[in-house]
Amino acid sequence: MLHAAELLDTAPERIVYVGDDLCDVQAGFAAGMITVATAYGYCGNDIPPHHWHANHVVDSPEDLQQLLRDIG
């Protein structure tokens, strides 16, 4: 993820990392990125997405689209 940020010539803290699993949010957080947990899609563990400590949680693709507009 940090390599991708470097290739994009963008600071990690300016990147929004969206994931549908706890490990996605953990990886984005570790990289210093803004994290968004999706409460739809895979969500393949026992811990609900709202408890993943992401910067944001969205419940639908439409919510994600609006969030990206708001923080963009």
C-alpha cells in the first residue's frame, strides 16, 4: 500500500482505503491512510464493521459515493 502511494506520488494520509474486512481496515490504518469500512459485501469475520475502528463506516455503495464526495 505504501509502495502504491509512492507510485502515485501521494502521501498516505491523503489516500482513502476502503475495505470489507477487518484486516483491510487494519492495513489501511497501519499505512496511515483514511480508512472506510463497508458494512456490506464480504465482512467475513465475527466482529461487526462498526467495531473495526475505521475512520468511517458506510452501509451502501451510495453512502460510499457520498462520503468520497464529502472528503474529496
